[in-house]
Amino acid sequence: MFKHQGKSRTYRHNLKIASILSLVAGIVNVTGFLAILQLTTHVTGHFALMMYDVHNFEFEKAAVFLFYINSFLLGSFTSGLLIQFFKENKRLNVYVIPIMIEALILIGVAMVGDFLKIDYPDVIACVLLFSMGLQNSYVTKISDAIVRTTHLTGLFTDLGIELSQLFFPKSHPHISEIRSRIKMRIYIITFFFIGGVIGNIFYSNFELKLKTLSIAAAILIVSLFYDDMLFKIRKARRKIKKFRKKALRSI
């Protein structure tokens, strides 16, 4: 999913990465909200609340939301910086480092978050927003701006536009491309929803609390090595087939 870059990257690769990362974002979104009552995957609501506090001259509260917004921005900047820095080394998968940083952040919050959320909920919010900024940046880079996974506002807008285009085939002759984009949006929205449900179940029903984030981290790590695992499985299957053919010939 992550190894294929540029021209070697296909629609199927983007569909896989969109599904996995929107699942992760859904888990983080619900877990963060249930733990500290703050949205931790996007900054639209925080920006509105910051403006409201500025209007009411409550600058301390506004500063907190400014930290939230800048945490997401810093995550995106860090991801872009790391990807660009390591891009010249063709042997290195440039997306490994930001993905591993995101996974480590989620594991770290899962381990110490329950102790921090009582006294430092804003720290948890900033850290999770930083991790989502990382994710949104590297998925945008790897998919060439086709995939977004941490918030749904733009997705629903694009989905609405593309659905309307289906009613005018003469004006939009490339219907197959439009349907492919619609499929991509639906997958992202669906897996974001599934991630939210999973997060809610493990946070509330199984009482894992912020440890639920470790599930999202595990999904990230597995997806990172998915290509290698798939290659090894295919290689093993080929060996088994060859062994069977030789066995049959010897009989």
C-alpha cells in the first residue's frame, strides 16, 4: 500500500490505504471525544470556537483552541518535511517514518493517557491532533491529493457533486472515473464510521478507555508491513505449487 508511489500507484492501492487510514481516524476521533470531549481529527470546530472566544474577549480559552489548530498544522508540516527530506534516498520508503511516529504517539497516549486526561486533557488533544495532521499530510502526498481520511466535510461535498454528475452523462462522459471516485468516498466514509463504532465499543463496552488507541496503532503497524507480508505469502504459495508439481511428476 505504501511502497507503491508515483506512476506505479493504482486506484486499488489508494482504495486500500483510504480504507485503513479512515478506520484509524474513526477510532481516534471517537476515542478522543469520549475521553476529553474534544474533536481530535480535524480543526474546523476548534476554529469556530476560537473565533467565538475572541469575540467574547476570552483570550485564554481562544489560545487553547489556537494550540489545537497549530498542533494539527505542525503535524502536517512535520510529515511533509520528513517525506521531502528522505525522498532522495530511493532505498527508503519515505512514508515509514511519519507512520511510525503516528503509531508511537497513539501507543504513548494509550499507555499514559488515562493519567494525563484528568489534569492535562489539552495536552492529549494537541498530541492526537498532531498525529492526525501527520496522517492527513502523508496520505495526501502518497495518493497525490486523491485521499483525505481525517475529516468528512470535503468528502461529503465532493460526493454530492459527483453524484449529481451521474444525472448528466452528456456533460460528463467519463462516468467510469466519476463512479470510481464515488466508490472511494463511500469507502472512506464507511470505514470512518466503522472505526468510530469500534472505538466506541472498546472504549465503553470493554472499558479500555484511551487504551483503545493501541488498536489504531496496531492497524497502522500491520498496514505498514502489509506489502512485505503479502509478498512472502505469494512467494510461499508459489513454492508450494512448484513442490506439488514436482511431487506429481515423480509419481
